[in-house]
Amino acid sequence: MSKTNIEAIDGELNVTQYARNQSKMAAIEIRDHLAKIDVVSGMVRDGLLEPELYKDWVNRIKVEIKDALGMIYAYLHLDETTGHHDQIFGQSASQGGGKGE
């Protein structure tokens, strides 16, 4: 194996480690958002928060979760994307994506 090939492999491993770390951070972010949703849904259940406010809040959080999932897809090379990672979930229903969700 030539020195050029070894350097290329080393470079790819560094990129892979970066992608792994970024994916782990995105997964932690998703976990944190889901924990917040669980707490706030309990507030709705206990009558401390109106369901409509909860729905609006979750819709804002949903964008954050989708972006984090999209980032994981991109780092794992499951989808080639540029710009905002949310576009990964813009599939048509025939591709299994439903109404862009």
C-alpha cells in the first residue's frame, strides 16, 4: 500500500470520527428535546398548560428534531444534502415520506 493510500485512509478516519461525534451530539440534542416534550406534556395533563400552546411549542421543537435527524443522515452519508438538513425529509408519499413529514 502506498503512502498516498495510507494518508487517504487516515484522512477518511478523521472525517469519520468527526461525523461520529457530530451524530452523537445530534442524538443527545434529540434526547433532550424529547425529555422536554415529556415534561411539558405532563403540564398539559395536569391542566397547567393549554393544549393549543403545547401544540404550538411542540411544532417549533419538531423542526429542531428534524434538523438534528437530518444532520445524522448527512454525516452517515445516507443522503447527500447541502444547506438546511430538514430537506432530507421532503420526500414524496411514493418514496415513503408521506406529506413531507
